[in-house]
Amino acid sequence: MTDLITRIREIADRRARYARTVQELRAMPLDVALDLDLHKGDAERIARAAVYGDAGGKSLR
């Protein structure tokens, strides 16, 4: 039972980190995003790769 609770906590923590990362990427000033060669429309994909370690088999660029 404790393994289940631990797993649920881990999933919830990752989801919170994902949501926070998406929010931060979307809130990034345009000049900073351009300097980093990021497109704000890619916020979900970038956050997913950063938090879950999965780029969906695609390069981040």
C-alpha cells in the first residue's frame, strides 16, 4: 500500500513540475525566448522532455 501512495505522490509531483515548467516557459519574455531559440508554442513539448525525460523520439530543436 505504501508503494502505491509513493507512486501516486511521484506522479503528482511530476505533473506539478510539468505544469509549472509550461507556465514559466509561456511567461518568458519574447526576447529571452528568442535568445534561447525557443518557440512558446513548444512549451508543452519542452516541459514534457524536461520533466519526463521524453522528447517523443524527436530532437528538442
